[in-house]
Amino acid sequence: MMSSTLIPSGYQSALGLYDTQGAIGCVKRTFEAALQNKLNLKRVSAPLFVDPSTGLNDDLNGVERPVSFDIPAIPCTAQVVHSLAKWKRMALYRYGFSAGEGLYTDMNAIRRDEEMDALHSIYVDQWDWEKVITREQRNEETLKQTVRTIVGAICDTLDTLKASYPAISVELSREVTFITTQQLEDAYPSLTPKQREDAIAREHKTVFIMQIGDTLRSGIRHDGRAPDYDDWALNGDIVFWNDVLGRAFEVSSMGIRVDAASLDSQLTKAGCDDRRTLPFHRMLLDGTLPLTMGGGIGQSRLCMLLLGKAHIGEVQASLWDQKTIDACREAGVQLL
């Protein structure tokens, strides 16, 4: 992947390195507690790697290569997780969670094919959460109310952060605008999907872009989604307008998960019928696994947004190509 790092002209961080570290800790402690309390979640331990034969790894858009390594003692070839979307649902089943209860965990991953720019790193850190729901709750209103709850927790975290670090001037809107990808295409037919996100976020500040994964009337998809975790009719991305970068800024991908019917349909649409024989997928198709909803919330992404940072390397330690290092040095951006 090529790198593309553009730092806004005149950018200067509100916090130095020392205060940045304290502020990152404040964000993570405050938001994690709020997420746990507002969604009734219990913290669990999660794997860094899985056996690919289980079908538990997420294949994202289907082209990203997982980091793999052999384990002579087992023996098998393990894969570093891309996400925990499927593992979480299996854990809810194995641990005996009931409807209304859920789990969250720290998800750390390596996505070696990730594009390197101001928002992306090969190191991924998220709060991954998943919650058992009833058949009656598999609807758009449940999804919207959960989005409002998460946005409220983010805004509460910003208020707490600014009380301790008054130099931070970030402002976020608690009011969420909901729009589907088809409505976005209809509103901005001449724009690319990412340009549409910029346009809607610039106007409404806080947006939940719904129904990601299926083909639009134009014949394209707004963005890629694996066919075997989110229901493409009941999912979306939480996006804020980022004043520092002057663009839409995604902090969470989430949704109500597939049931047997939507998995059956989406596997066929995606040309992934071969997955039906994998253990995870068999348990979904036969109704063994609980109905759930869940998502991932980027830890570095959230810190970057709330601290008003221009590059994700200001809030996480990773490896960067020389072009990125040089661009940040010239702009006075200090990478961790």
C-alpha cells in the first residue's frame, strides 16, 4: 500500500507529548466505563490469534491478507485476528449470556495491507463489544437507540477530558442524523462514497450511515462488509465531522448481526457459499448461536478525535514508512 499523509497547514497540537499521554489514559478509562455501564457489558479476555479452520477470523473486504505463523507444538498455522466480530458471538453462546447482556474487550490486531495515512495504521486497537438481543429487537429502532447511546458516551467523555485539559477545543454534536447509503447516493449522485460522507458530515456534524455492504442502484457498493457478521440492512458507521482534518471521521462500525436468513442471502450475494460448512457458519444457519448486535470502536481513532490530533501516530505507537515520517517531521507532528 502507498502512504498518503497530509497534515493541515498551520496545525499545532493543543497538548505536548507528556499531557497527550495523560489525556489518552483519561479517554480510555472514561469511555470504557461509560460503554460498559450504558450498554450493560461485562469485560472478557479475547484472543490475539485464531485457528483459521474455525471460520472465526473476519475477512474484512476479502482482499486483506492476515498475518499468519506456524505453531509447531499444536501443530497448526494461526492467524492474527482482523477483528473479533465472529469470535464475540461465539463467546456469548459459550459463556451463557442472556438477552440484554453483553461483553466488551480490548481488540488488538495487525492489518499489514492497511493504507498508511493520517487515519490508518497497520496496528489496530478497538473496544469490541457484542450483546444478546431478542428476535423482537432485530429492528432499525434498536440500532438507532444504541447509536445514540454510544454517541452520548463519546460526548460525555469529551466533556470529562476538557475539564482536565482545557486547552482542548474540540466540539462534537450529540444530535445524530441517520441516513442510508442509498439516500446518500440519491442526494449526491456525482460524488464518490467517501465524498458523500464528507458532504453529509460537514452539514450535520454527527451522522450514522446505514445499510453498508449491499449493492446500490448505481451498481456499486458504498463500502465493503463481510457477509457473515453484520446484517447489511441493519448496520452502519458512526461518523463525526473532524474540524482539524476538514473531513468525515469514522469512529465505529457496528450493527445488528446476521440471523440464519440474512446470512443465507448474503453468503450467496458475496459468492461465499463455501463458508457454509465452517463450524461458526453452521451454528448460525441452524440457529444455535444467539441473536446479537455489536461493533468495534477505534481506541486510537477516538483519542485522535477528542484530542484534536492530525495524525493517528500522535496517539499510538506503530511503524511508519519514510514518506510519512518525513511529512510529519516537516509539519512539526511528533509521532509516538
